[in-house]
Amino acid sequence: MKLLWLAICNIEDKRARAREKERGKPANERKAAPRLVEGQVTTNWKKALAQLALVYPDRIEPHL
């Protein structure tokens, strides 16, 4: 879980830097990706968690 969260934070940091570079430009000229976590809906989380539980049962199952 921690690794997933850290990966998401890393991706969001990169996206935030890209958005910051484009601040002040008209909306139709911006190319940076939107926020990954805040305000977004996470889909297929149960499927991902099930796959992680198969690969890492000793790490995931105690937390289910």
C-alpha cells in the first residue's frame, strides 16, 4: 500500500511541476495532465487489490 501511495505521489509531483510551468497560459494551450488523485474517481481498485493479494499475500491479506 505504501509503495502504491508513493508511486501516486511521485506521478502527481511530476504532473504538478508540468502544470506550474503552464500557469498563466490560455486553457487551449495547456498540455499538462490534470491532477491524478484529488477530485478524480479511482476505478478497478478492487481488481488491483485482488491482484496484489495474489502476488503479495503475506503483505496484503493482514490488512483486508
